[in-house]
Amino acid sequence: MNKKAIVLLSGGLDSATSGAIALKEGYDVIALSFRYGQRHLKELEASRNVAEALGIKEHYIIDVNLSLWGGSSLTDATMNIPKDGVKADEIPSTYVPGRNTVFIAIALSLAEAKGAEAIYLGINAVDYSGYPDCRPEYLTAFQNLANLSSKVGIEGKSPQLIAPLVTLSKVEIVQRAIALNVPIEKTWSCYQGGETPCGVCDSCRIRNKALIDAGYPELAVVK
Amino acid sequence: MNKKAIVLLSGGLDSATSGAIALKEGYDVIALSFRYGQRHLKELEASRNVAEALGIKEHYIIDVNLSLWGGSSLTDATMNIPKDGVKADEIPSTYVPGRNTVFIAIALSLAEAKGAEAIYLGINAVDYSGYPDCRPEYLTAFQNLANLSSKVGIEGKSPQLIAPLVTLSKVEIVQRAIALNVPIEKTWSCYQGGETPCGVCDSCRIRNKALIDAGYPELAVVK
């Protein structure tokens, strides 16, 4: 039996690349996605297409409706998604309180139930939106918690949190994605709920700039 | 405006007592319960009755279906609930992988969105079922994670995890519940999905023994 890994698959470029890396490392991959009340539900359709394209056969999509209490422009339709460009040293309104903590906690549950030894995360902390729950020190603290929280942790077999992109620039992530045949055209990064990417939200801006800088302007959608 | 606290309210005796303590401390309480695929869904009805009896007006019940992957006799109907008594030094099959980590993560999201400064947990580590995610060192690790994970954490205003029962015996918890007028008869602890408590699962045994030892045998349901 192959070793197993859980891959958090949002449907975006980063998590698809993280999934491709887990597959290349030889893991049997179980994908995990979340319907958390996000306005860009389209990313779940993308996560299914990406999982299929990568040959991942087991894929859970779980409901955990963080929009019940909002607190973010991603989950509260009465707030606007910022479109004036990424601000340095500012946590934007698209920050969703507790989101990554909730997602990783659920991944730990799935990993323990399935006997998976790793959890792959698409988190990166170089060209990103400034979210506190994307930093390496956050992941270290979560690993410590994971080791204490579970039956497998007590047995010294806690799943390892692996963030293969955490120190890469977005251009380097694009290069890894291309090298691993990630179907970039099937991924979805835009925060808006439209039929096509808006081109001006932080997520579109960061993605498009990286695709252009890496030499793949034909993959960028800029309006 | 009063200070706010989130109270994790399972519908059982411990969480009801923890909620009554938060109210006595002067917090405006927001209750949080989970439909996580547990066979004893009756506890959610109890959580509503307890919230009403304690005068808690804001109560979220959120779906997060951990039974999608099972791994516990509480969430997998094909497994049996143990009924032969509490075993020392053994984690029982009623342990749900990642459950408390998922619950506390979701509570952190709610706390940040609502501006709550505390999260009250009914966890106790004296007379309990031996779950790893009920120990004080687990809570310390989670507090460390909470401080790093969020916008409010970075601002030094992370919600505090408070487990007022963690070092109390179950008899002491009953005594606190009585002193605070917790409606013990409205709480539900049994792991089985029956109409009345089974009396023989670990949760019933621990509860009944404590009620009898504390001098309230009329509140115990023993078959």
C-alpha cells in the first residue's frame, strides 16, 4: 500500500501545484475542498476539474459555512472585494477569520481517519495577500498542536504539515506548475463570483503578474 | 457594551456548566454547537434547551460532517459504542479524530468575527474518557496557535481559551452545576442515539457515578 497524503485543493494555482508535488513525491492523494460560504464558489468546480486532470480519484468537498458570521469580503456579500491593488503591510478585507485554521483542523481529522502521513498545503508567504495564517511560524505552531491533539500524535505518527511553496515566489510557483504539467487553465484564483476572472482583485493581480513575469502572458487574464 | 465570550455548548453537563460560569463572569455569551454527524443528535436539542434555560439568546449550530470519513464509533453507525466500562490508559473508539481541534478552530473564527475575547470550553481532564484533545498541554498549544493565526492575534488581542473545568473532578463539576442552577435535567450526555440515556456508555457511567457520589442520585439515570 502506498503512503497517503491529504491535499487541500482550493481550485487555485497554488493548491493545484502543491497537489502535483505530492503526487510526484509518490503519495496516494486524497483531495479536500471546502464549501465555506465563499462568493467564488466557482473555485469548487475548478477543484473538481483539477483533481480529475491530475488523476486524483478520492476528493471530499465538505460544508463548513463560515459566512454564518461573515467578517470578510469573501464571505459577506454586502462587502466589496478590494480592486485597487495589493497593499504592503495591511491585512486586506478578503482575510477570512480562522479560515486556514478550520481547514487544517478538518484535514487533520481526515488524515487521522484515513491513516495519511502528510497534509499538503498550497500556502505561500512571499507573493501573497498578507494573511497571518500563511506564515511559516503559524505552520510550526500547528504542527506542535497536531502532535498533541490526536491518537496518532500520541503514538508519534502525527501527519506532517507540508507547505512546499511557502518560500517560493509566485513566479517560481508558476515555473513549478509548468514543469509538473499542472493544468493552469483549469485553475481558478479570482475572488469575485463572476463567470470569468475579474483581473483586478488581489488574487487576479498576483497571479497575472506572475504568469507574465514567468513568460506565459497567454495564460494571464487581464482586463 | 459588555465583553463577549463564545461558549462551546454540546448539550452535555460539562459544557452547560462552562456556559453558566461564563455568564457568571459577566460575559455576553454566544453559544456554538456542531452537527458533526454524531449519532446522538439529541444533544443538539439539549443544547437549545440549555441555551434557553440559561438565557443565552445568540446560538449558532453549524454543520461540519466528520462522519464523511468516520473513524469513530460516534460518527460511524457500523461501529458499536463501548458499554463495558471506562478503561484506564486506553483511548476508546468514541474518540473522534480531530473533533476538538475542528470545534475550537471554528470557535476562533466566530470569536474573531464577533469581537469576542474569550472561548469557554467544557473540557475536563480528570474524570474523562482519555481523549488526547482534552489535556491542558493541548490547550496551551492551541492558545499559541491562536495568537499567531489571526488578525486579532497579531494585534495582541487573540481570544483566550478558557477551560474552567479542566482540573475539576466530575463530582466537583456537578457541585458547580448545582451552585449555578444549571438545568442538569435538560442536559444530554449519552453517546447512543436513543430516546432515553442508555446508562452503560462511558459518558453515562461517568455522569451517573458523579451525580450519585455528589449526593444527587435522583438526577442519575441508571438502567
